[in-house]
Amino acid sequence: MASYIIRRLIGAVVVLFGISIITFIIAYAAPGDPARLIVGAKAPQSVVDAVRHNLGLDQPLPIQYIHYVGRLLQGNLGFSYHNNLPVTELLGQRLGNTVQLALGGWIVELILGIPLGIFGALYHRRIADYILSFLSLVGISMPVFVFGMWLIQNVAHGLGILPLGGAGGISHLILPSITLGVTGMAFYQRLMKSSMVEVMGQDYIRTARAFGVPPRRVITHHAMRNGLLPAVTYAGMDIAQLFGGVVLTETVFNYPGIGQLAWQSIENLDFPVIMATVLLAAVFVVVANFVVDIVYSVIDPRISLS
Amino acid sequence: MNNVALEPSLSPGAGSVTQTKRKFELLKFVKRYPSVVIGGLIVLVMVIIALFAPVIAHYDPLKPMPDGLTQLGAPRPPSHEYILGTDTQGRDVFSRVLFGARVSLEVGFFAGLISLFIGALLGVISGYFGGWVDMVIMRITDMVLAFPFLLFVVALVAALSPSVHNVFIAIGVFGWAQMARIIRSQVLSVKELEYVQAAKSLGASAWNIIFVEVLPNVVTPVIIYLALAIGQNIMLEAALSFLGFGVQPPNPSWGNMIQEGMGYYQLAPWLIYAPGISLLVATIGFNLLGDGLRDWLDPKVGK
Amino acid sequence: MTETLLTVSNLKKYFPIRKGVLRRTVGYVKAVDDVNFTVHKGETLGIVGESGCGKSTTGRSILRLIEPTSGDVLFQDKNLTKLSKSSLRHLRQKMQIVFQDPYASLNPRYKVGKILERPMQIHGLYTPAERSKRVRTLLERCGLDPSAANKYPHEFSGGQRQRIGIARALTLNPSLIVLDEPVSALDVSVQSQIINLLEDLQQEFGLTYLFIAHDLSVVRHISDRIAVMYLGQMAELAESLELFDNPLHPYTQALLSAIPVPDPEVKRERILLRGDLPSPANPPSGCPFHTRCKDAMDVCKAKKPVWKEVKPGHHVACHLYS
Ligand SMILES: Nc1ncnc2c1ncn2[C@@H]1O[C@H](COP(=O)(O)OP(=O)(O)OP(=O)(O)O)[C@@H](O)[C@H]1O
Ligand code: SF4
Ligand SMILES: [Mg+2]
């Protein structure tokens, strides 16, 4: 067990390193001179050169990277010249909002996906199953921003019951969470259904039925517990998916979170912020996967740890 | 595969019988794998639209129509003249949707090809040669899978400057990881088979074995995955264009059309519905096709 | 019969067992552990042993289909283990293998004709017309209709597929063929047909066989000499008649006693093997057979018996004979 955890930890660190290198290279390859961006178009070249030197931008690439990582390790994510704020502060203002939204979206995914999956398994190959499968296909195929717009128009505006956008309290979270949840739930639904179908076909479930355990109990006690496992594993990978959705959802609903910040900073070529948001997202994904792997191996004794 | 079942009987002089039989088999296939048929039809229609967009469209997608706006300067709703209405600049939405299909397919397909190429190369090397090469490639693959995909693609496109080419390059460059994994696992299972050992004992070189014995067995999962990936890529392209990093106005893409229509959802909802529904149907088509092909061609995945 | 074609000395193949954070090697499966023997030109050497005792690994290490851990394999005066990849590929024309599983050993995607032409293509032998003619001749020689070239492997039965596998091995005119349990997967009636075919082909083309089987009765008639393996090591090697009439190693004796005797007059006491086959990852100390041997002595646990020739042409590794 310990060796397994250590191996996964080393793997996680390596992944984060790789991501930091790639973001660094992308930022480096981007058009425009950051020094020029800071001092403005009219400043004389000598000022630009001085700023470049101050920022260490005149040093060789590997040295720049090492300095960058050094700063990262000290918790210094850089300075956003566009917003005139340290990046950590910018992120701090918005992190809470995004976490709320992602959690909201995840909860909707589970609330919709798991029961629909169970339903599909119970009515396997019957008309209800086909209808559900089609709905899940529509969900998977539905672009986040199209569905978000539809909700804004028909629910927020049409019914006039919920805010059109922005942040502040539960009411602002409902539509964005539904947007994320509906477009993401299909994965859980499919996973839940297929693993339930598989589990229900297994001998011990049949035996339980044959011994007269009532069907509801068979489902809640045996099939569901085993069917939930894959759903748990998926949660780790889902964070990456969810984060992509968050960028779009926040843009559509004008929701002040990390996703919106990322989008704005890319639009403004504000690279310290871009790199920080990408790294932050990656940290979430990697940590979530790590936790899920460990949890999974604890729940399911069949997984050998070596 | 199943084409054995689709083959007509060989008895001579039974022409009409064979024909009815063939019809019957086709019907059976449609009934058994409706997703392949429906998805395939949607994809086919989309390809035709994309190829013949200039012929089908009555108007120039880029040019504002002289009567494209109402007296008040508002977009015209769908009418006999403009089937899907006009947009805020008085351009024909239907023509723009048709040309948008072109961009979507182009990006979806070429990004898919790039992913396929990178993924196949790495997956084959990783699976066939094993050892430390495998370990390094698989760690990189894990890493790419952990990327916040959309953000990376957006950042790369922004860095390269937005254009159709850069969009599919960026999507392709980050989208190969899943492909590499699928191909690797396929190669791993094929490589231990005795006929691969036989080829080795006959003196075939490693790359000869890869091309002749291993790769043909990888084709099926690749086709399935490619269909699903194209659907994904189409959605991504739309998202990028929606965010302003994809196809640049005035060129039409479903994503930037939705973006442009966003401020007018009360006044002119067709500006969002026309490209939005096209996008939805296209993605459904590719997903149906991919899922259906999996049911049909890949017996390992139960139905 | 005394010209040597193949000499195997001190052949070892250890598969590492890895564990831990750095996938450190914590032990080895000693699939083949210090095996020595020679094969004469034109003869059939049978190799017999229980499942998992390392027969296939021996065969495949000799051909370098898997890289041996150490040891030398002299084939036609060339040391195969030291050969470069390209000269090895060239030399592969002279040594071929027929596999156990007739279903897995033919690529289902190609027609039989293509499967059989491929080896000649790889080595750039013959013109295309000559190749397809040769394919037909070989198919016919192996008891199949030449039209088989236009069919796919799945259209054939197991026995027919094995004939195709044999034909493929013959396409390059080899001198040595390793037969890795070529009949184990077949019905008994088909088994003897294939064995007869192999014997005919040997006569006709002057082939040398290394015939692997897990059952003594299968190799009895076809083999000139027979080697018995146990847990990756050689137990006994002798001419067939000698081995059957005068088995020295207690393991060979046990195997022989398990063969049903056709003549009811001859009464033979069945020697039952005690216990289970030990794991090759953790073989017993001393003589690997001592955990199951009816004659085991104290020395057997402590010391490994040496492989030696106790009579002309009769080798055995057992403390009873030292
Ligand atoms: N690639 C491998 N990695 C690890 N262990 C292996 C590998 N190949 C074979 N072994 C082990 O080596 C031992 C010998 O295997 P081998 O296939 O040579 O046996 P065999 O005598 O041919 O058996 P069978 O009659 O079943 O074919 C077995 O314990 C097997 O588990
Ligand atoms: S050495 Fe000892 S244990 Fe081994 S076979 Fe001979 S008598 Fe038996
Ligand atoms: Mg074997």
C-alpha cells in the first residue's frame, strides 16, 4: 500500500512538472513582448530593455524556467499587469465562486446521472431504457453554451424566476449548475447503467434473488453498492471535464470565477494569469485523480496494489 | 466481421429470392443497429452539405443583403425568402449555417487525423517495444489526460493566433492521448499472439511486423474512436469560436454565430437556435455513429 | 547421424518478478535453468515435461524469439546468442517453429496464400510467380488442396490449420524445425495424421526436429532421442528405446508408469507423484524433484545433482547415480 501511494505521488508530481513546462513554453511562444505590454506602446526602447532585464526576460529559457518554478514553489504566481494585482489575489477572489459552481454542477450530475442509470439498468432493453439512452446521448452531445443560453432565455428570462447571471447566493448558482450537470451527467448515467447491468447478471445477485430477497433490497444492497464503484472512479476524471465546462458556463452566465478569469486573461494575453489558471486546474485534476485512486483501492479489495 | 451475414446466397437462378433476401438482411441490420444507420445518415448529410455549401446556399454568407434588415435595422425572422432569417448585419443565416458545417467538419476531421497520427505512432511504439520507452510514453499520456483540455487548447490557439488551421492543430495536438491508450492496449494483446511470434521467427523486422500483422487489427477501434473524436472536436471548435479564439468573423462558424447572437436572444432567438441545433444534431450524429459502430464491430464491449 | 546441428550449452532464461515503487526486481521465475543438450542432423529430439516446466521457453530461447538470460546456442557453427539482429534475421530461414495453437498462429486477416508467401517475400526469395507455385506445391505436399491458398484460415479445421502452419515453416527450406506441442490441441485421430505427415516431411527434406510435448506417449514413436525436463532443468536424456526400457531418473519412471500399457500381460506398478508441482519462482533447494521423489535422500535436499553421462548417450541428473 505505502509503495503504491508513493508511486502514485511521484507520478502526480511528474505530471505537474510536465504541465508547468508546457504552459511555460506556450507562454514563451506567444506573440507580443510582455515588457512592451507593461510599459505601453509609447515608451522608449531603453525603458523596455530595462523592464526586460528586471523581469529576467533577457536570460536563457531554461534559466527563466527555473526561476519560474522557484517562484511557484514559494507560492508566488506572478503579477497581472493587466489587472494590476498579484495573481494569487486575483485567483483568491474567484476561487470560492468556481468551487461552489463546480460542486453544484457535480451534485446535479450525480442527482440526475445515478438514478437515471439505475432506472436504465432496471428497464434494460425496454422502451424506457431506450428513451433514457437517447436523452443521455442528447446530453452528451449538447454544447454547454447552447444549453446555457437556452436556460437563460426560457427560464431566467421567459419565466423570470432566476437571475440572468452574475454571482451572489444560491439563486445565482442554480442555472449554471444545471447547465453543467445536464451536459455532464450522461457519463455517470452510462457508467452506472453498464456496471449495474453487469453486476445484476452475476451469480451472487441471482442467488440473492433466488433466495427470495426482495428485488428492491437486492438493488439497494448489492447491485448499487458495486455499481457505484465505477462512478466513484469516474469522478476523478470528471473534474477535468467539469473544468472545461466551467470556463464556458461562467462565460455564458457572466459568473465571476476562475473560468471567466482564464478566458479574459487569454483574451488580454495576460500570461501570468493564464499560466496560473491552467496550473491550478491541473492541480485539481491531478489531486482528484490521486485521491480517487487511493479511495478506490481501499473500497475495492479486488484491486491489487502492486 | 458481420458482412458474412450480409452476403447473398449463391444459388444461381434465384435472382429475385436473393434480392428479397438481401432486402431482408438490410432491414434486419437497420433494426439491429439503428444507431449506425441514423448516425451514418446524419454524418452523410453533413458531409454533403459541407461539400456543396456554395451550390445549396442562395446567398453569399459574408455579404449583408440589401433587404436583410427591417426598417428599424433589426434582423429579419425566418421567412420564405430567408429560411432561417437574417442576422444583425442582414446576412442570410441559412447560408451561414451551411458554410459553418464546412468549418466544423474540416476542424473535426483534421484534428481527428492529427490525434490519430500522433496517438497511433506513440501507442504502437509503446505497446510493441515495451520497456522504458513504454513507461515514458505512458507517463506523458497520463499527463496529457490530466490537462485541463479546453484551457490548453484555448491558450495554444491564443499563442498561435486564432485561425481555422491553428484550431485543428491545437485540438489535434492535445487530443491524442485517449487514442494512444486504445491503440497501445490493442497492440499489447495482439503482440503476444502466436502469429506475431511466427512472423518474428520468419525473420520479419519489427516495423514489418507492426505494419503487416499488428496494425490491421487496430483498425476497428480506431474507426470507432475517430467517429467519437470528430464529434468531440466539432463541439470544441464551436466552443473555441464561441469564446472568440476560433474562426474569426466575418467568416461563419456555428460557435461564433451563437456568440454573435447571444445579445439578441429575446429579439432574434433564431440567431442562436439555427447554429445551436445544427451543432447539436451534428454531434449527436457522430456520437450515434461511434456508439453504433462499437456495438456492431467490437464484440468485446457488451451491449 | 552423428553430425551435430545444434548445441545448447548452459542455457538460462530468468523472467524477472518486479515489485515496489521503482519496480525493483525482487526475484526470478527460472523458466529455463542451465540446460545442456545437442541435436544431431536429421534426428528428432523429443522434449517432454509437465506444463510450465519451461519447454516452450527453451524452444523459443534457442530461436531467440525471447532473449535468453545467458548461455550459448551453436547452430551450424554460429553462436546465435551473439549474432546481430540482421544476421539473425537472415539465419532464421534455416530454423523455423510450429506452434501449439493452430488458431492463434495464423493471422485471421490474410488468405492462406498470402500467409505462405510472406516468408519468401521477407527474404526476397523467388519471383512472384514462383512463390505462388511453391505455395501450391507445399500445400499439396502437406495434404491440402492447392485451392486452400484462396481461403481464409477460419475456413479450416484445427488439423488443417496445423498443416498450413507446417507448410509455412517449410517455405524457407529450413534445416531445423522446433515443433512446440504441434498436436496437443488436436483430436487424437488427427494427431497421428499430423505426426505421420511430419515424419514423411522429415524423410523428404532431411529435416531436424526439436519436438516438444507434455506427454511421453506422443513423442515415443517419432523421437530418436528424448529429453525429460522438470522445473526448468534437464532430468534425463537418452535414446528413445533406452529411455523407455531403462529409465534412470525417478521422475521419468513416474511418468512412464502413468502411460497405459497396451499389453495386459505386462503388469507395471503405477508410481504416483506426491504433492504439487512447486513454483518455478521458488524452486526447491538441491534436486528440484526432491519434494516429490520416492527415492529422495538427505543429500538431495542439500546438493544439486550434476548432469552427467552415466552410460554412453544416456544422461541423467540424480544423486542415485553419482
Ligand atoms: N513472459 C513471461 N514472463 C514471466 N514468466 C513467464 C513468461 N513466459 C513463461 N513464463 C513462466 O515460465 C515458466 C515456463 O513456461 P513455459 O511456457 O516455457 O512452459 P511450458 O513447459 O511450455 O508449458 P506448457 O506445457 O503449458 O506450454 C512458467 O512458469 C511460466 O509461468
Ligand atoms: S537426486 Fe534425489 S531427489 Fe532428485 S531425483 Fe534423484 S533421488 Fe530423487
Ligand atoms: Mg508451452
